[in-house]
Amino acid sequence: MRGHYPLWKRIMDVIGALCGILCIVPFFPFIAFAIKWESSGPVIVGLDRISAGRVIKVYKFRSMINGAHAQKKEFQALNERNDGPFFKIAKDPRVTRIGRILRRFRIDEFPQLLNVLKGELALVGPRPHEPEEVQHYPLHYWTITNSRAGVTGLSQVNGASLLPYIKELEFDEWYVGHFSFLLDMKIVFKTLKIIFFDPSAV
């Protein structure tokens, strides 16, 4: 998807991103107030992620205390992922109370739709990961990094961070080689179903 990005996919990206942004805009003042009320720092943060073979700043509503990434090494001993380079703590002490609510309903990810409009992310694609995580991908899965990462995707709707490391890569690699309009629509609708009816699944 790096060299040739289908026109239908770009049209889907733009329409989906605009619809999502229009839905969240009325609630932005309340989300911003809640984030700032609980902790100091920016409302929206830019996090380094790999997409289409390069490092981009992926936008998110801040769900952690300000400067949380710099504290990552301090909490390395609490990392519950021991099957690969990914980092996850179920009850991460850096996540704010408001942040937990934003994450539960994936509200924190809505600013990524700006990345979609800019052409940096796809609406549907492989899960975006940090550069230091991507460096540890087995060579067989490096093709994933050349594709445009997605706000949602096959691995995201099939367990996301709950998946074993290699299984997540398998889902993303399969998607890169088999994506289609019908598959993308199925993933989008499954994402909406999860958000509204089973937010704990992602």
C-alpha cells in the first residue's frame, strides 16, 4: 500500500475521517476541559509511530499524565507483555481517570482522523507501532512497515493488544496482502460494533 494506494481506499479514508470528526467536534470542549481539569499538559499529543515506512506523529487525546513516555523505563518491570517488544500494563499508573474512560470507548483515538485526512494513516490498515517496537519485528514481517498504518484494522478488531505478539503480526501481514473494499467495510462495521456494544474487546 506504500507505492500504490487505491483511489477507493483514499475516498473511503476521507469520507470516514470527515464523518468521525464531525461526530466528535461537538464534544471537543468537554473532552478538553476534562483532560485539563485532571492533569496539566496538552489536550492532544503526537506520538511517534511507523506508517508507510516512515516515522509520523500520530495524534491522540492525552490519556496519561504529562511526560508519561519519559517514564516508560521506570515501569518496564511491570510490563505484562513477555512475548515480544510491546509494552502493556493493564492498570498503568500513568493513565489518568479521564484517560481510562477515553481509552475504554476509544475516544482518545479520534484525533487520528486528522492523520487520515493528511494521508499519513489509513482508516483501515495494520496497527501502528512505536519505532523501537518495529525494530524488533522478525524479518518476515517487515513488509507490514511499508504499508500505511490504520486507525483500525484486522488485528485491532480481533483482540488488539490482547493478541500474542506474533499473532498480531500475522493478522496485519495477511491484511496487507488481501485488503479489499468489502474487507475494509467489514472491519469498519466490526469496529463500530465493538465501540458501542463491547468496548472492552479492544
